[in-house]
Amino acid sequence: LNLNHFVTQNRDQILLAVEDIPKTLSQHLSACVSLLCRKLECFRLLLCSHCMKLLT
């Protein structure tokens, strides 16, 4: 397979795919961050309720 030929033939698709990477990546990252924040919040609430039980 000639790589140059492949790139020339599929240049538009490749460029579109490359342009999409940052967008897809940022969407994925923001989804991960919000999921992580929710998990941390749940953990914090669990920890607080556990501490309250210990204190009382």
C-alpha cells in the first residue's frame, strides 16, 4: 500500500477526522470530569454521614 497515494485519495476524510479529534476529546473529557465530580460528591456525602455517626 502506497501511503502517499492513500493520503492523497482520502485527504478530505483524514482532515475532517483530525479536525474532529479535539472536539470529541473535549466532549469526552468534560463527560469524564463531570462523572468524577459526581463520584467525589457521593464519596464526600458517604464520608460525612459516616463521620456524623461516629461523632454522635
